[in-house]
Amino acid sequence: MFGLFWLSACSGGSPEPVVDKSVAPPLDARGLVACNVVDPSALKAARVEPGTATDASNELASRCDWQSADGADSLSLLINVDYNIERIYAAADSIGGSERFEIDGYRAVREGGVDATICTVYVAVGEDQVISAQSGSRSPESPRPCERAGAFAGAVIDALAARSR
């Protein structure tokens, strides 16, 4: 859904980039507590224990952290409103190993190499609303953190979509 178009001024000036900020369909995460967004089955699928939820929110964002039963795997959800994906794109472009992609039609960016032990996936769920899923693992039996972060971000999108029906 991300598009970059070039328009020329009538005076023949230099092209100006115009960014299409649309997401499909916009979801509203305002006012949600990160620890309450997904159900326990989504957390179990991500190999973390629902009972380990720790609210790490601050005045800027709602955040929740979970751990696996053995403490080797971690997962975090951050809900950031009044923040857009273009800012994350700009930062990620300066860091090696990032990749732009889509999850269920929503613009996303992965920060962290596919074989990294920690990976963060950022997703634009609204024009100025970004969620991020961060996965970390010290266990060789765990799925790759980027795969788990992407799958969890998809579960969060599903949960947000269900709330807006």
C-alpha cells in the first residue's frame, strides 16, 4: 500500500516526492493496553506464557513484555500512537539488515537480520499508529525471532480488526 510518486511543478522545477500514507483498512489502537490486546492462545502460539505479562508502558506508548516458561524466549508488544511508519522507515534505512514488507496489507518493516537473536517488526495500523512486535530467543529450538515477531504482529492485527467490527 506504500507508494512513492513523483510530481513536477508547473514551472518545470525539480520533482517533489509525494508519499501515499494510506493503510488498508485503518485500525484504531488508541487507548488500548498492550497486555490486553491479544488472547492467551496467540501468546501460546508465540511460545510465551500469558501469566508472565509485564506492563512496561510509559506516557508515550503502551508496552507489554512476556517470557517463555524457561525464560529463554521473550516477546514484546508496543502500541505507539501519534507516530508514523515513515519515521521508522527513515531510521531503518540507515541500519543494515532491515526490510520493508507488508503483513495482511499493512506496511511493515523488519529491524534485525533474519538469523538475529532479537528482531523487531513495526507495522502501520493507521496513518499515525504503529505497533511493534519484538521477539528474542536464546534457545536453539525456538523459531527464528523474525518469524515469530512477524507472526505475532499478524495476530495483533487480527485482534485489532476484530475489535473494530
